Amino acid sequence: MRKVDEIRALFPILDRKVEGKDLVYFDNAATSQRPRSVLDLQQELCSRSNANIHRAVHTLSMEATEAYEKGRDAVRDFLGAESREEIILTSGTTASINLVAHCFAAAGFLKNGDKVLLSAAEHHSNIVPWQIACQATGAGLKVLEVEPDGTIDLQKFSDSLTDDVKMVAVAHVSNILGVVNPVKQMVAVAHSKGIPVLVDGAQGVTHLKVDVTDIDCDFYAFSGHKIYAPTGIGVLYGKKEWLEKLPPYMGGGDMVESVSFEKTVYADLPLKFEAGTANYVAAACLRPALEIAGELASDAAVATHEKELMAAMESALGSINGVKVAGIDAPERIPLYSFTIEGVHPLDAAMLIDKMGVALRSGHMCAEPIVRRLTGGSSMLRASLMPYNTVGEVEVFARALARVVIMLRQ
Ligand code: PLP
């Protein structure tokens, strides 16, 4: 069996049809599909071990707690974090970044006149939480432009780190450009000036081997649903020294050691940041999801397959007249292609191509500032692939897109 067929066999949804055609799912950057091992664990936990975690001594609760904490251990291994106390389970990347932005400001690390440096290609989740933190403190955003090929210039980055910059928040990979940012080098430069760095890893974990100890970032955020796990679970990695300096984000059950009306003692890390009943089923599913992700990331045959997919996509998009792909000339990128087609509205194209069984993303893709800079409008199309996609699917996509263009340009 070919490698890609083995991978596809793990994902039951890939067998379905849409509009009578074999599904070609190219919206993976929005959410990825789940393997059988994840679906089975979800089913098993819900039907056998459903109970609240951390609080009771009965069998079901202990099973649920163990499954939840195994999810945390899997994340620690996957990210190469030094300790499990540095792994906070949240509801997703958005929640993780909001946590850091809010607590960083609340702890007094952002003051009137300070700046948070972002790249021009950030997702709304890595813009709006910082805007809110700035509004609360009198601080402001500073935006680092990206180069015409979508890359970040390290010298310009270094020059932008003036004394008033107190935090750098940058995507590992932009969800529009698909370009891999040099986060390790950026962290080194920022640290040389005493500035912490948060990396939005929502699109980074899906195609790159991530080691937070090697990157040396202070915070790293990602979402389970973009890497084979269910929705409603995400991760915040934070260096222990930072997590200890930040106050809790939310108060409630599970994040406390003791409570009286006079005084509350917070729980130790990581529970200090995990108030309320957790999505323990989804958290537990991080284990099988990251197991598969880890295997795929270290398999040379998968790397070759991804290169073939990218070559096929680039030639397919290049063959259609009037197609402009963002970040296509960048030296290091993932199989994520945001594009416009002259004379064709992205929404019309996405609706029409869906009738041919092909799922693409359209719109501003929650990164309106960079979409506006690139297009002057608020809408693009995006095709994003995972290792379970095939060159055959790229060919179907290419034929479908060519037909769509002919139909919509008439
Ligand atoms: N950051 C990036 C780069 C993303 O691509 C996304 C999702 O598309 C997010 C943040 C937000 O992720 P979530 O909606 O899972 O919190």
C-alpha cells in the first residue's frame, strides 16, 4: 500500500461524497479531520468513563482524570517542554492568547506608552486580545510589515524592537501566507533585548516539528482541532518562570488550593490556569491525535509526499491565468495557498467548486489586515492540505478550478 493510502485509511471521513463526488477536503487550515483512534477514544470515554475530573475518588472520575492528564503528557512530549506544569489546557489558540494578553497586562508588564509588536500577517486571534490589553493599559500595537515575498526581515525585526516594546507576538506560520517565520532567530533577537515572545503555533504544529525548548519562546499556543483532535481543546505552553509571574485568568473550581471569604490560595501550575470543568474528552484525545501527528512529522516518506503535493499545487495554480498566490516565492512554506483569481469573486468560486466536491475556504479568513494589504479587498480563496491529501486530489481541484474560472468569467 502507498504511504498516503495507509494514512487515508486512518480517517473515515475521507470516504464520504459531496454532491455525488469524492470529497476533496482542502480546508485543513480551518480544521483538520479526525483519525479513527481519536473518534474511538471520544466514543469510549463518553460511553464508559464520563465523569468530572480532579474532584472525586470514584472509578469513573479517576479514569477520566487519568485520560485528561495523559493528554497533557502527550502535549509535553510533542512540544518538547521541560515540564508538564508548563502545559496549560485551554479551549484553543484563541483562549491561550487571550489568557496571556490579559494576564500579562494585569500583572503590570504592559503600561501606558508601551508597545506590543505583531507582524502584519497575524490572525485576528493574535491581534484583538492585544488590542484589548492595550485598551486596558494605555499601551499600543506596533506592526512589523512583511516583505513582498511574505517573509520577515530579521534586521527590520531587530530594528523595530525599541525600548518601549514589551512583548512580541508572532505566528509560527501565517494562516494566509503559509510562510514559516524564523521564530527561533526572532526569539534570540528579542531575548537579547529582554523582550518575551509569544508564538501563535496554530498553523505551525500541523506541518513542522516543533520543539519549544529549542525555539526558546516564552509562550506557544495551538488548537487541537487543527491537528487531528476534536474542537474545544487547545494548548498554552508557557515557561514556568512566566506562568508563575502571571495572575490567574479565570477564577473558579479546580484552580484553587483553598477558598474562604477572606482569602483564596491558588492551585499550583498548571491548574492555576484551568478554572472550571475542563473538556476532558477532547483533552484526552490529544494523545492519539499527537501520536499520529508526531509519527507523520518524523516520517521521511511523508515529507517526500508533502513536497510532491506542494509541487502539484504550485503547478496547478500556476497554470490558471490570473491567479495570484500569496507568499508563493518564500523559501520555506507549508502546503497552504491563499489566492485570488482575476475577474472571479472568491465566494462565488468557493460555492461553485463545492458543487464539484472540493472544499476550499473563502473570505478574510480571520486575518483581515493582511488580506486587505494583499488584495485591496476583504476576500481570498484558500486551499490547505494535510498529509492525507493526494496528488490525484490536486488534479481534481485543478480541473474543477479551471472550470469554475471559465464559468464565472463568462
Ligand atoms: N492563529 C492562527 C494562525 C490560526 O490559523 C487560527 C485559526 O484559524 C487561530 C489562531 C485561531 O484558532 P482557534 O479558532 O482554534 O482558536
